[in-house]
Amino acid sequence: MDCRRNLLAFLSLGGATSAPSHGKPWLPLPSRLTGVAARTETRRSLLVRRAVVTGRLLALAALATLAPLSGCATWDTEAFFPEDYQQRFTKLHNCKKSAHPTGDHVVVWINDIGRDAFTQRQFPLPQGTVLVKTQYSDSACSRLSRYTAMEKGAPGDAPDANDWLFQLVDERGGVRDCCSGGDPTAESSCVGCHTPCVNSDLVCTAPPAAGP
Ligand code: HEC
């Protein structure tokens, strides 16, 4: 919820610059101002301050109501996996260096539809299987850089790719136009590199070792 925190920071900053917090009038009052004028001035700045506080409260209320619905909810509905995939999917391995030349460090996840078939090495995997590769720019897998995902479509969805649809998703959940439905050359680059993994239905991550 980084964006929500940024918005909050923005709101409190906005308040600090528009409302003087030290209680003095905004401009130095000329000494010839009468007591009445000074009182009016103070009252006016009180009113202004009250308006600023009310405005800020209203903005906060609006933020609390709207944030989950809009602004912060940037996760693309077209993404093959939900934002809380770490709660719903099974992690296939811990953080490790990718075999992909530019893949940095990765963790791979699989959804429930494909999990048992994959761990039992029953290929091809069922329609609806989703695999997510979470990519990080550091060896501790703490700095998320992006995701790549693949979803097993219906028979005929992608005849040249065992019906896998490929997807690139940025670190905020935005689907990047790279693969399926986009540039066919880019799609073939995902598929092309996964082709050597044909014995495991184009999945390059090895299933966990069989039990003892
Ligand atoms: C240069 C070769 C290469 C390219 C290009 C490539 N991949 Fe991969 N991909 C791999 C390898 C190798 C793995 C195994 C995990 C690892 O070592 O990173 C993998 C793993 C994955 C996984 C996890 C499931 C699995 O197969 O292990 C997904 C999902 C994935 N890639 C999606 C994509 C998408 C989407 C694209 C295109 C945008 C793409 N890949 C392009 C080599 C490649």
C-alpha cells in the first residue's frame, strides 16, 4: 500500500505549507493596525486554519473510502494471477539465482489447479494452471523488479506453445504488452526459450524432488 502512504504524506505536507502552525498571523502586521483589525485578522486566520483542517479531514475520509477501489488498486484484472498470489499459490522453491541471462533472482509459484499434476510430474498440465516467476534485482529477493507468468489456455489457444499464454507484469501489477495478444515476435521469444523444457510441458523449473 505504498501509494496510500505517499498520498497521506502528501496530504500532511500540503497541510503544513498552507496552515501556519505557530499561531502567528501569516504576514507581519503593520504597527498602525488597531486592536480591532488585529482581532479580525486573527479570527480570519482561525477560520482559514479551520477550513484547512476540515479540508484535510474530508480528503482523508475520501481517501479511506476510495483507495481500496481505485487509485491504489493498480493490480490489472487481466493479470493471470491475483495480487495476493502468495497467499493463494504454492511456492515451488525459495529465492535463487535465475538460469535466465537477465532474470536476476527468482521465486516460482504455482496455483492450485496445476500444483498436484506438477509435483507428480503429470504432463501436460491441466487447463487453468498458472505459474508465476517473481523476479528480484538482489540476491536476497527483497527488491521486486517484475513478474513473468504463464497460463495454460484451452486447447487451440496457442497451438505453437502447448496452449500456454505468456505474460509480463510490472512490479505494481500492470500487464505489459509483450506476449500473448501483442507482438507475435515477442511471444515467440518467451516460447522459444521455453521450448527446450518440452519434456515438462514447457515449464523450465524442475518439480520438487520426489519423496524418499
Ligand atoms: C532466455 C530464455 C528465456 C526467455 C526469453 C524467457 N524465459 Fe521464462 N524461464 C526461463 C528459465 C530458464 C526459467 C526457469 C527459472 C529460472 O531459472 O529463471 C523460466 C521460468 C519461467 C516461468 C516459471 C515457470 C517455468 O517455466 O519454470 C515463467 C512463468 C516464465 N518463465 C515466463 C516467461 C515469459 C512470460 C517470458 C517472455 C516475456 C519468458 N519466460 C521468457 C527462460 C526464459
